[in-house]
Amino acid sequence: MPPRPSSRTSRPRPDDVPGLPARRAALRLLDAVLRRGEPLELALHGAAQGLPREDRALTHAIAAEVLRHLPDLDALIDDATRQILPDDAKARMVLRIALAQTLRMDTPPHAAIATALPLVDGGPRKLVHGVFGTVTRSNPVLPDPPTLPAEVLARWSDQWGAAMPQAAAHAYAVRPPVDVTLRDAGETAIWTEALGGTSFAPGHVRLPAHPIDGGAAIPALPGFAEGAWWVQDIAASCAARLLGKGDGCPALDLCAAPGGKTMQLAAAGWRVTALDQSKKRLERLSENLARTGLAADIVAADLRQWQPPAPVDAILLDAPCSATGIYRRHPDVLHRIGPRQIMELADLQAQLLARAADWLTPGGRIIYATCSLERAEGEDQVARFLDARADFALDPIATSELPEGIAPDPQGRLRTLPDTLASAGGTDGFFIARLVKRAH
Ligand SMILES: C[S@@+](CC[C@H](N)C(=O)[O-])C[C@H]1O[C@@H](n2cnc3c(N)ncnc32)[C@H](O)[C@@H]1O
């Protein structure tokens, strides 16, 4: 006799709720970013392990929306309850997830709460239900632009003035543009037309705002498969530009992976040695070189324990940094990076710069670059280096060396801020200085 259906088997088990695995993964992912300080993209692998592609994409999208709107979501939560919910309380995390979907991702409230409640047990479940109802009944609209985290706002105001975080918030609210660097700068007009974009410099094309969809459409664009270009923010592309043509001379690209600048240097005629300590990122560098048909010698090593066979005339040091300059694409950095991490990174950068500088021939030049909006990793770092090293001087960058709309600062360093090229979609936040080793 077949078993009679029981009420226990007919009720959906928690994991049968459609869409629940992605929300569970989003909870794990946010925990990794906010409590353990892991980068969003890296933590995604562990948090969404075993999930189908669409669920992984949804996991990432939910977490990114939460991070982008975190202070505003928290303000709504705090207004709706008298209970003090610690920052890392599970109930707060689950509410952030449910509210981000309803307020930012067009998920109907009943669907958002149906996938939120199974993530919490006991008392907190009641709290989540109550707070979510209170918030959604008031039909709130999240502020546009989003509010930056208070510590970031204070830090950036201190360094750059009050207008800078305002411009940063506006930039945060819109999808960043996609720039590409061409393998052959002589083909700028051809590819600008083929891609329907705009060019601000030889070898550069800014793609039109649509139809790029989260990067997924990039490989289908003309020229990608044949390696005619690669994606690289226009500010990032300035670093290699400033070394000029290579004419077959050796250049060291230190901290090279995944290779955007290695490819630029190779395309400009340098004989490049590309070094990075990350084997995984170097695999991407190799794939990029293979796709574009460009060449470089690849070295997997910690720069602090490596030594080139002979000094060179040109070095590019794209140092590991806070990545606060790419906050538009990586909203997690604004929550993971604080003064302690910035100081630790500045120390590391100082070590790497001091070591790399010793590998230059007299008269040789080194480009120091960071995708950071912190002076400690840019202006202050280079000032400290020049104070300590009488054998080096700043080699000022000229406006004519830079793309249209981008200018050096009065000392001849390049600092891009959220208002740089703002009318055309902005740039990443970068600092670049060119230093020359004095000839005796
Ligand atoms: C900003 S990323 C480089 C981006 C790359 N230049 C490009 O344009 O595609 C910094 C790189 O520094 C590498 N790195 C960090 N510390 C290092 C060290 N001590 N030695 C060598 N590489 C290091 C990281 O693995 C990372 O790939």
C-alpha cells in the first residue's frame, strides 16, 4: 500500500522555498565581507559554491546592492525598531538582504520576506518579520545618491574637502563606464567606430553606456575574441602610457597580474618581464597575453625576495593598495578598508618602491601607481620616498601625455578624483607619479 501523504511531507522544507539557496549564499557572502573583511569577488567562490550560475549571479547582485546601500538600509531598520541590533546581528543582515531586494531589485515584498524568514530562527524571526513589515508599509525610497559610510565620508572630506565625497556619492549611484585599451593605437578610429564608442586618447575607446550588461556582453563585442583590445579604466591606462615607446628595451612590470599594463607595455614595444606573487592571477595574465598575441616573460615571485638579472631603464610598479579608487565597481572596499589597512598597505608599498627603485639604471624611470583615493598610498608615499632618496626626482607628467580631459596636478603627478571626467562618466580614482633616477 502506498504511504499516505502526511502534513509533514506536504509542507515545503525550508530549502525548498524557491530562491532560498541564493539568499543563504548572500548571507554567507555578506558575513565574509563585513565580519571577516574578505573581498566580495574572492568570497563569492566559497559562499556560492555548488550553486548554478544564475544563483551565483543573484547572490553577488544581492550582496552588492546591500553593500552599496548599507548605511541607508540600516537607517530604515533602526527607525523601525526600538531594539538595538548589533551591526553583525543575523537579524540585521537578513533584513538588509530582504530590503535591498524589495527596494532595489523589484522583488515583491511577499517574495523577499518568504526567502528571508527561513534564514533566521526563534525570536529574531519575529523581529525580522515585524521590522520588514514596518519598513515596507511606509513605502520608503532609498536616497539617491546613496549615503557613503560615515568613516569614509569623514576620511575623504579630511583629505580632499567636502565636495569630494559628494562627487563620490554621485559617481557611486551610476553604472561606471567601460573603457578599453587597444593593442594597436594606430587603429583608434577604426575601433571607436566599430564599438560605437568615444575616444579620449590614441589607443582608448569608451564604450557606449548600453548594451553592456555586467560585463557579460563584453566577449561578444567586435574585436574581443581576436584580441584587438582589453577592458581597462582610462585612469589605469595612464600608468603604462607614461613610459612611452619601448623600442625593444627591457621593462619590469612589477605587480603585473592580471596584466592590463603588461599588455600595454608589450604593445608599446617594451620587452616586458611581468612579475606577480599570485599564481592564480598570473594564469589570467597568461590568458590575456594569449588572446591578444602579446608577449612577456612571466615571473611568479614575491617582489621582496626577487632580483632582476640586470638593472633596467623602465619599471612600472602598480602596487597592491586599498583599492578605494575602484569603489564604484567594488562596493565592499568602503566597508572593509579603514585606517589600519591603509597604513599596513602604505608600509608594504614603501618596501616595494624602495626595492624596485634599486633596479633602475641612472636616468631610468619608475612609474608608481595605486588605484587608491588615500593620500597615504599616493602623494604622501611618493613625498616620503623622495625625502629619503636624494638620488631620485619627480619627473613631471605633462598634460600632452594624458588623455583628453585628464590633467596632472601642479607638481606634475596624476591624481584622478570622482570629479575627473565626470561629465563623460568619470574615471577610477588613481594616483600615478613618474620618478627618475638621477644620472650621477
Ligand atoms: C593592483 S594589482 C595589479 C594590477 C595589474 N598591474 C594590472 O594592470 O592588471 C596588484 C598586484 O600586486 C600583487 N602583489 C601584491 N604583493 C606582492 C608582492 N609582495 N610581490 C609581488 N606581487 C605582489 C598582487 O598579487 C596583485 O596582482
